[in-house]
Amino acid sequence: MKWGLQMTTYIVKDGGNRKLPFDKSRLDGYLEKIHEEFPKLDLEDYKRKVFNFVEKKEDYAADELVDYLIREAEARTDIHIAEWEHFAARLYLNKLYKKASKNRFYNDDDKYGSYVGLQESLGERGIYSGNILKNYSKEDLIVAGKLIDPEKDKLFTYNGLYLLATRYLATDSERNVYELPQERWLTIALYLMQNEPKEKRMKLVEEAYWALSNLYMTVATPTLANAGKVGGQLSSCFIDTVDDSLQGIYDSNTDVARVSKHGGGVGAYLGYVRSTGAAIRGVKGASGGVIPWIKQLNNTAVSVDQLGQRKGAIAVYLDVFHKDIESFLDLRLNNGDQRLRAHDVFTAVCIPDIFMEAVERRGEWYLFDPHEVKAKKGWYLQDFYDESKGIGTFREKYEELVADETISKKIVKAIDIMKRIMMSQLETGNPFMFYRDEVNRMNPNKHEGMVYSSNLCTEIMQNMSPTKMIQEIISGDQIVITKQAGDFVVCNLSSVNLGRAVLAEEEGTLERLIEVEVRMLDNVIDLNELPVPQATITNQKYRSIGLGTFGWHHLLALKNIAWDSEEAEKYADELYEQINYLAIRASNKLAQEKGAYKVFKGSDWNTGEYFARRNYNSPEWQELAKEVAEKGLRNAYLVAVAPNMSTAQIAGSTASIDPIYSAFYYEEKKDYRRPVIAPDLNLSTYPYYEKGAYKVDQFASVRQNGRRQRHVDQSLSFNFYVPSGIKASKLLELHMTAWNEGLKTTYYVRSNDIDVEECEWCSS
């Protein structure tokens, strides 16, 4: 370059094969066109910075230029100008359109190409499974393709669109873009409705696409990632019950590995496994207890990851009356003997009412070995629960064991166990809490079994039992193993976007949405390719689904309701009653069309006890209870509120039932900071977002969830947000309040180093 001459910048395209002089006027026109949608943004300053940056370069890759435009738009997003995030999303959308059109050979001005062509192309490449091409005619797919509305792409924020595109859209092995956002929604709709009767199937596809494309709902992460693709495992959550035998323990580990390999999270209940020092084949003191087996599961979590995307996610559950509970509570601590630690599993404690009562009165607590109890008494303590608060079979059996001098036991202070629980929670976030009596009292299918624990995220509550080997015989040169399948829990999840669906302009949106959502979830059960055979048996037996929600804080802000208010509690009660009613009605309609789940007869749904226990006494509820009793339910379990952080982010709302972390903050990336802003943040909503997760009153959160829990037949992934320096008495009060309010579980205790002086609810 000669001094004094203006340097020419070249834009490099096609992997370095083409170089074109930078056309400032062309970029200017492109940015102005996007700006027409966001006239309030100061585009001149943005363009000035962009042009100065680009013109200082000798050459610049086209893709890198788009990334720079996006980063610069994102950097301007702040608490007063949230629209820059949508500006960034438009830039990224155009990048996706351009890449897809190039890979699929159509004009990028059209945004979307032939949907039939996409199905055929990705089918040939072994990316799509071929089910859609096999089950739908070409004419059907042409009709379906006409449903695609590119305008719906404008609903995405940049953050949500980027997450969807980089993790879930179908690409080839080189990560080249083929599938676009609306095509993912349509593919999910077609895949989930493929076995519906042909005369109404396309209408149902249209309904499912309507629900997904408007971001009124999201499907579970495995469904989002795998529907229509090769290897279509669609479920998120599994729960296994570990049998107290060498065969049972190792079989369980294998099953957990298979689930993890296919992208599922697992809860494993170890309450039947004998404790340290228990007898094995009559030899006293031979057992190493549950810790060595948990360490095996820990190794499985690390070595068998979820489709290469993240390490396996396993939660281990143990009863608070198990003799190994103290060493179990130390599993994730950083101090002590690391040979006795398991840092890659999550822990959870199964707690009966009588333990919480002992904590309250600072009483003694007794620990037992389940193997010894079974050998001497003929039953397991965990097979019972209190049928009413303060009275029931569990406490009778517990007191029988306490009084039996032939049963060995360890005596501890209940408050000391609780202190160890809370110390671990403040250091590691675990253990999660599982209130077993309340869970089983409210179990609508108690006629068929018991719930011993929950899943990885504490929202699934379904009947469980261990799988047991019956015999192993040699037949010629084959070994034939016969097993009695236990209830291996599967849950199929999706979530209503409260921030959009509840306030939708179209009347009856929530009712229309939940009807199609329940059908989609029910179809997942029949389409699923589950990695564990007993899971398939359980899935068909109960047909359990978990219809959940996200966007609660978003909805409160849009309705100008303060998180800490009594109005929020009342609204939680009313809204979740409505959601529950609509879910039950939708499942009842499906039962009339397709048949009830196999063990409906004798359930609380069938007898009416489900409705009576929840005081559903209005004429509307009584009419529904009558319909359910007479005509059945399609699904044994219906409602469960999962964490759903990723899918909420895609849909541009707040996660689950959680408060937002902050109205506005920066997230550190590898080479820059990106802003994170509350959804629909403006002068009207800001006061309702101002208190973030660590400043909202946690007791108000507990009360909200107590009201909400009545309408959720399973449970809620409910986190506590506390300062790390919280007084033990205050954290204990939170746990006692959660138990007293009728919560079935609590999830993480998330602690943060904020000043206690700033924490109004916890400093009193």
C-alpha cells in the first residue's frame, strides 16, 4: 500500500475463493432496511462504528463481518434500548437464510425453500429418519410446507435464535445449515402427528405448528433435538429403582448408562440397597453400603455422556432413615476423604413427615439397615407412608422398629442430620428434598404402587419398582435371561409459555393450546424409541406425561403484579387450577377417542378421590370428575413443572417458575461480554423485574408454590435463592415452611455472595 492512498478493503467469500471490494453503500442499504422495523434505534452511530472498523481491514471474511455486526448490535442492548437484541436477531436470521439457500440451491430472497426437497435431501443424507416421507404423501408435504410463515421467525430474540440454530436445527456432519426454524417446528408437528387418522391428521399438524411457531409452547429438549431425525429418543426424564442384589445393582448401572447415552437424565433410588456393615449371604459386616455403588454411578455419569453434548446427569436418592445417610450427605463435599466422594452425581434425600416433626421438636432420629429390617420383619420401612398428616402407617412401622430391641439402629439428633443437609446445600446446592408422605398421599395411582423418589429435576412423581432377574438358563449355545420388569419411570415433557399464551390476543388460546399439547405428548409415548425395555413397558402401562410451564415471572411483569405480593399467590392458584382443568379435560377427550391408560380402574381419577382431595367442588369440576370417572383418562400422570431453561430461552421468556436472575446483566463469553435482558423489559415492566432471584422474598416463593402445588399432580422444580451467609435458622425456616405448605419437593439451594443487608426477607 502506498502512503497517502485510501486502502481498499476486500470482503472474502466462499471459504477464501472469492474476494470483492467492500461496498459501503450496499451494507448501508441492508442495515437501513432492517432499521425500518426498529426506527427508534440510533443507526447512524452504529453504522459509523461498523464502517470505521471494516475500512481499517485489508480483507475481512463475510461470515466474520456478519458476526461483528451482530456483536456490535448486542453490545448496544441495555436496560433502556432492548430492541437492539431483536436487531441482532434479524442479522442472524438473514445469515441463516443465506446459508440454507446456498446449501439447498434456492434464492435467498425467498427465505425458505421447498419443504419436500428438504425432507428428501436430509433423508438421503441420513439426517432425517424417513418416517415423515414414509407416512405422508408428497401432496401432504406440499400442503404442510404452505403452513410455514417466515414472519414467525421475527418472534425470536437473538439469544433464543442462536441457541435453536446451534443446538437443535438439523445440519450435516460439517455443521452446514439446511433446516430453518419454522421447518424445525413443522417437522416436529408432522413427526408427532404421523400416526393420527388420515382424515384429520393434517388439521392436527396445523394445530401443532400453530402452537410451536407462535412460541406458545415448547417441547422437551430431546423432542426438540431428535423429532424427525435418525435416533429419535424424545423423552427427558427417567427414574430407576435399584434392587438390593449384585445383579440388580449392575443391571441398574447398565440401564442408567443406556439412558444417558441417548440423552436422558436419570433419578436412581437406592433405598433398598443394604447399608455399610450389613450381612451378605449370612456373613456379618460384609457389605460396603451404598457409597461404593454410588461411586460406580458417578463413573457412569462421567464416562457415558449425553450424545457428546454434556456429561451424564444422574441424581441419587436415599431415605433419611437409611443407616448410610450421614456418609451420603457428605458425597459432594470438597473436604474429607475424597475416596468417599462422588462429585459428578446429584444427591437427594427422601424425607417422611415424622422426621420434620423430630427436627421441629429437636428430637432423636433412628437409622436402620433396610436389609436387616426386611430379614427380621418381613417388610421394608420405605414401602409405607402416612395416609394423613400426623397419622398413618409409616410412623406406626417406624415406631415398631424403634421399639424392637432385636433391630440394630443408630440414634442421632434429627436437627444434626438437618444441619448436615443444609451445610451440603450451601456448599454444593444439594441435596434436593423429597417429601415422601405428601407425594404418596397425593399420588393419583396409589392403587398400583408407590413413589419412592423423583428424577434429576425433582418434578416427576410416578409409581416405581425394581426390575428383578427371575432366571438365567442355558439353551443350546444361548443364554436366556428372564426378568420381571419393574416400573421404570419415563416422563415426556413440554411446557406452556405463560408469557405469550396466557395474554394472547386470540380468545381461547390457552384452551386450544393445551388440547393439542396433551395430544402431542401422548403421541410421544408411542413414537419413542426407548433404550431400556422396562421403560417401554412402564410407558405403555401409565402413558404418563408432564405438561409444564415457563415464563411465570415474565407473565407477572406483563400483568404488573409484584412477585412478593399476595396477588401473585392468588393468581398462581387461579391460573394453575385453570391449566390443570384444561389438561385433565384434554386427556379425558383423548381417552374417549383412543382409550384410557391400562390401570385407570381403581385410580383416584376413577374413584373421584383426586378431585375430593383438592377440594374441586365447583359445578364445572364436578362435571369433569363425572366424565373422567365414566370415560377415563388417557394419561395416568399429567402435570409437572420442569426447569426448562434452554427452551424458555429459545422462546424468549423466563425459565420455569423461577424469578429472573436480574433485569439486566452481562454474561461472560470467551472473547466478549454479551448482555442478557429480561423479556419485554420497558418502563412499565421494570419495577416488576427490579428485584432479581436473590432479592425476592423466598417465603413468598414458597407460598406461591404451595398454592400452585395443589393443581400439579406431580411436582415442581423449585429452587431456593439465598445469600451464602444466610443464618442456619432462616434456611431451616424455609425448609419447614416448604414442608408445611404441602410442597412435594424442593430443588437446588442456590447461594450467592450478596450482602445480607440487601436481603430484606432474610435479614430479619
